[in-house]
Amino acid sequence: MYRGSIDKEELAELPLIQFEGHIMLIESKDDFMISMEYLSKQKLLGFDTETKPAFKKGVVYEVALLQLATKDRAFLFRLNKMGLPNSLKSILENPGIQKIGVAIRDDIKSLQKLNHFKPGGFVELQDHVKDYGIQDFSLKKISAIVLGYRISKSQRVTNWEAQDLTEAQQIYAATDAWISHRIFESLNQQ
């Protein structure tokens, strides 16, 4: 059993963790084909999306980035440049590939606006951790409780539609998907 929650002071004391595996930024057809071949063979993927923040009332942007991660690879799909191709949609529909994430309902809705699909194999980490007595549901706090590490959220409100994503943005995006994968694996090994 895990502790139910963690306070801000304790969280701040924990060491930072970030994804250190291979990050593949997908913007071209060639990179896309390589990624599909690899991802379609996986059974478990960390999942997240990023959208350009809107600072004006009534302004809403489409999802710009889809992140899918294994324990050592992260794939960052620039949806604002390539849309949501059918082969990527088929991974999102595949019930045989578990896709683990936090607050995924809105992510799925945003992705469905680009290319409608029937979600399959998605696991809401916030629901999953309840079985372990965890009551804090932010990814940052779940990571702290389960893994004993904190993740940085410093890049969250950056421009995800920028022509080029910075290295910091790429690491942040990869970490957000990968940490869900890592937490889920850790819980299931208990």
C-alpha cells in the first residue's frame, strides 16, 4: 500500500527525474513510418498530449503534440504539422496496446477533433492509483508517491506550436508520457 497523499514541502524535497532515453520528434513521413512499425508492436505505452496555452477568454487551440513512450523511447508527434494519420489512429483504437495517462478524457476528445476514432486500451492512471490507496491525482504527486521522484512542470505553458520545439520542451513532453508508463509498471510489480 502507498501513502494517500504528499504535501508541497515534501514534494519539493524529492529529487527531480526526467526521461533520459531516445526522443524521436516526428515531423516527416519517413520518421512516421519508422515510429508506426515500432509502436504497433508494443503492449504498453505512456500517453499524453500538449496544446498551446490560450491566455485570452474564448481562444482555444487544437492539440499540437501527441506523446507516446516506452521505458526507453519517446515519440513526439507534431500533430499541428501533420494532423492525426489513420495509422496513428489505429494505435489509439487498439485494445491490445495499453495507453497509460493522467486526465486522458480531455486529451482523447482533443485528438478526436483531428480524426475521429474509437478509443481502445486507454488506462486512466488517476482511477488506477485509487486501488493502491492513493488520493492525490496530479501526475507530479502520483510520481512522488509511487516512485519517490518529482517531475518538472516548467515547460507546461510554452508554445507547443512553435516552428521548432526546444530541447527542454522535448524532454518535458517525453517525461510526461514516460513517467505514466513507469508509474504503471511500478504499481503492477507490487
